[in-house]
Amino acid sequence: MANSNRHPAVKPRRKLQRSQVVVLIGILGLLTLLWQGPRTSNYLGTENPTPPLVMQAGNPYVRALMRTISASEAHDPSPYNLLYGGGRSETLRHHPDRCITILAGPNQGNCTTAAGRYQFITTTWLDKAQQYHPNPSEFWLWESFSFEPKYQDAVVYAWLMDSQAWGGEEIPVLLQEGQLDQVLHLLSGTWTSLGYGIEDNAMTSSLGHIYQKMLAEELAQTQAAPP
């Protein structure tokens, strides 16, 4: 009778064939791309990297910057109703003001009300809307600010054009001089994923390329516009 305590024979491990190794490497590469690369590759490829602004006209350099900010902060085909974490706001009559728990990064465990194409938190939106919103609504002592796409664009555009808001720095002039890095550094206190803040993401390293692509589009549209 065989010894019941005897260990079963160990079969020798089969070596992976070269073709299997190639397939395995390809799968791993694809998984890596799906995890962190599609955003960047789409931006640098032939696809439209970030949807056009709803706002019409304006300085093409600042418009390209706005599209670059939204590429980093709210990379999505429909960014205007985007909430932090990927949810959607059903209405844009006002800022959604939904505080959503942050799951990763330096602020993990806190919550954020970031929303819209430029991921405004509620307090920043109300502050800047009071200064730059072109069409506030008033009822008695109450003042409200529509969060519709055209107003998100209008507030950000006016804010970026206001040199006093940025320590006297003329953002349009800096951009026309090719000082994009200086501008991104200037804005990183507000939009922390722009390369000099505390929350870089998969898009951060490609922002220079994204901006140049957006600028080419905006300049072309400006030149094609009727006088």
C-alpha cells in the first residue's frame, strides 16, 4: 500500500514560448495604456483633444489656455456638467455644490465640490462669479449665478484677462511671448494639476503639447472668421 503521507509528484514547470512572452508583454502594455495612457495619447493624436469652448470670440491664446486647463482638470467629451469623480450634474442653473469624497492624493479623505469644465469649487465660483459673471440673477437681497457652459467660459476668460487678479501679470502677453511655463506656474495655485501644484495627473507632462495643438486650432479659427 502506498504511503498516504507521500507528497504527490511535482510536475516540471513548462517554459513560456517566445510567442507567449510577446503576447504577455503586449497585454501588459495594453493594460498600462488603459490605466494611464489613453488621455495623453488621444490628446497628441489626431482626435480632437478637448471640445471647443461654448464661448465665441476672444483672445485665441487665452482660449487655447482655457482648453488646456480643462484638458488637465476635466478631461471629458462633455466637461461642463462634470463632477469630481466622474459624476454628472443634472442642472447647471447654479453650481452643483455637491461635496464628493476624495479617494486619492494629498487631500484623500476630504471632500470637494469641484465641478464643471474648470472644476470650480463652490467658494471659488461664487467669489469669481461676483466679479466676472456677465449676467447675475438678483431676487431681493439674493444674487445667483448661472453655471451654464457659456457662463463658465465667460467667468474664466474674464478672470484670466484681468492682470490684477494675477499680481499684475498680463497672461495674454506672456502667452504671446511663449512663456507658457510661467503662466502654468502662475495658475497652479488655483488649478493644482498644471505642473507646479500638488496634484499632477496623467495629463500634466503633456500640457505643453496640448496647448500648442489648441493654439493652432484657435489661431486657425481666428484667421478663418469673417472680418
